Amino acid sequence: MDDERNILQGLQRMLRSRRNIWEMTFVTSGKEALQLMRQKSFDAIVSDMMMPEIDGVQLLTAVMKQFPQTIRFILSGQMSNEELIRAIGPCHQIITKPCNPEDLIFSIERALKLRNLLNDDKLRSVISQIKTLPSLPSLYLQLEDEMKSPMCSVKKVAEIIEQDVAMSAKVLHIINSPYFGLCSRVTDITQAVRLLGLDIIKSLVFMTQLFSILQNNNPLSDCLDVIWRHSLNVSIISKQIAKLLQLPKYEEDAVFKSGLFHDIGKIILSTRLSDVFLECLRRAEMEGISCWEAEMAVIGVSHAEIGAYLLGLWGVSDHIVEAVFFHHRPEESECRDCNGISIVHGANSLEHEKFKKNSLVSTNQKLNTEFLQNLEYYETVMTFFNAYGEKNLNARLM
């Protein structure tokens, strides 16, 4: 969808090869799109960012609320940081223009395939056994609302975080950890937010509050501590690998979030299906297999699929959902731009390899070197893995 007819005509020409496969409709305004969506269902919507009356973010926000199953794309040129922050919430993917037809088609088909994977009958059956899925934490929702505002600022975000003393302490603890290598200690939340970035701060708040909510009166609270430490380590290792590969800042942030969220399915299993989760842990230990392989044997799906499903429900970016879904089996992703998947897979394997003391996170998790060898940066990543030994990992965050 675009407000300029010549651009729409260009899109129609680009997608001509799909006219016998997809049913496509082209409109010139957000209001027209919403009106049409009320009359019939659509699997995906692609919107330009800059439009009169209703811009792309406003349109996709309305689509997210009214038609949550529709996959949402922004097609845009260069975006400012403010526009990017606004788009992150309601948009599953941002496609930069000009783009060639193959990239646009691939992005849409990749997103549709991911939805099909998340609609697997076994996965939906397991999800149906979970009586209550955790809701989004309140502080996270406050941050999300603030970040959607055109008047969003670092100062306002810091003020929201400062409402929660425990959260403030956690943020300062993380920013002052050895992993960030800062020259001087950070004692101010505003400075911490500025250094970490708004999107990473929002993700940290989300996970910290989620762990806090689920840990109350939970018999497996010790397990949650282990999962939290492991997730945080994987997120930071992922970010360091991305930095070594000189990936753009937004990709660094994306792999950080993917690493942070990659075991969210374990949180759900350990708190909502604890008996089943304990059975999986026992089987993993008895048979000398990984936790996710034991989950596949016991319940038919693993924590990776469960976590991806939940993140999909919450509207998290497809690239992050995909990295979570495939972090144990990257070779199944059929992905052309595998940065997120391969980096999180590697960081997760590395963290497991260096810390074998707890079977909950470290049972036989092997690095898929055959998959990584197909990537251009294989040698760079392997050099990092070999050099990143106990000396660097001993300074654990929590």
C-alpha cells in the first residue's frame, strides 16, 4: 500500500510473478486499507511509512489491534531513529526501498512460512495445556507506550524505569558488568538508558519483570535463576559476535534481544508445566541428550518452538521469533540472511560448552559447524569461539 500511484504500479510489476499464487490488492490510503480488511481477511499487509492522514506506523498499529493475525510490513526509505523506534512495536518487519522483487517476495514468503510453523498441531496442543500464558509486564507496557510517542525521550524512559527500584538496580548492575567494558561506573539511569539504547532497555525490562512475576511461589525458582543467567550471557555473547562481524547497530541490538529471549519457552514450561519439564530434565540426564531433544521425545515440541509461539503472540519482530525458533536447529531455517539464527545458535552453544555444571542449560548442546561452514563469516566466528575461553566468560553477570 502506498499513497503514490506510480509506486503502487511499480509494486504490481514487481510482484507480477506471484499473481497466480497470491491474491493481491493495492490501495492508496490507510483508511481504504482498514475498510477493505473489515470486509475480508488478509495474510499480510505491506505499507509505506510516509502517507497523508494515517502514516504507516499508525496504520499497522490499528491492524495489530483489529487484525492481529495479519503479518505487518513497513516498506520505507531511510528512517530516523525516532521513526525506527515507533515502527518496532506494530511492525513485524521493515523492508527498505528501493528493494528488488526477489527480496520483497522472499521476505513475505519467509514470514508466511514462519506463521505455518507456529500453527503446527503439536505445538498448538501443548500451548492449549497451559492454562494461563503470562501477560505482558506493566512496566514494559508503559515503556512501549512511551516509545510509540513522537515525544519519546531518553529522560522520559529513565523516569519510567526509576519508578521500580528493583528494576533500576538491575539495569545499573547490567550496564556496569565487565561485558560492557566501561571506563567508569554508571550510577545514573538516564545515562544507562542512553548507553544501552531504548530498544535493549525495553527488552531487559520485559525479561526482568517476566522472571520476577513467574518466580513468585514457584517450586522451580532455582531453575529460573539458571535460565536467566544463561539467557543474559547468550544475549551479550551474541552482541559481541555481531560487533566482531561489524554488523549494523540495529542487527547488534536484534541478536542481543534474540539471545535474551531464546529460552523463554523454558520459562513457560518450568512455570506452567513444571511436572512435564522435570520429566524432560530427568530424561535428558538419563539418556545423555540435550534438554530440547528430551522435550521433543516427551511432548513432541521443544522450548524453542513454544518460546517462538509466545513471542509471535506478543508481536515481536519476525527475525527474533525466527532466531528463537531455530536456535537449536539452524539448518532447518532455509534462511538466506542467517545472521540472527547463526549467531544465537553459536552463542548458545558456546555458553553451554563453557559452563557444563548445570544440566538444565548445558546437556550436550553441540555447535553445528556444518551449517556455519556455509556462511561467509565462518572463519571469523570460529576464531571468536576458540579465543573466547573461560577467562572471558568467568565474569558472569548475575
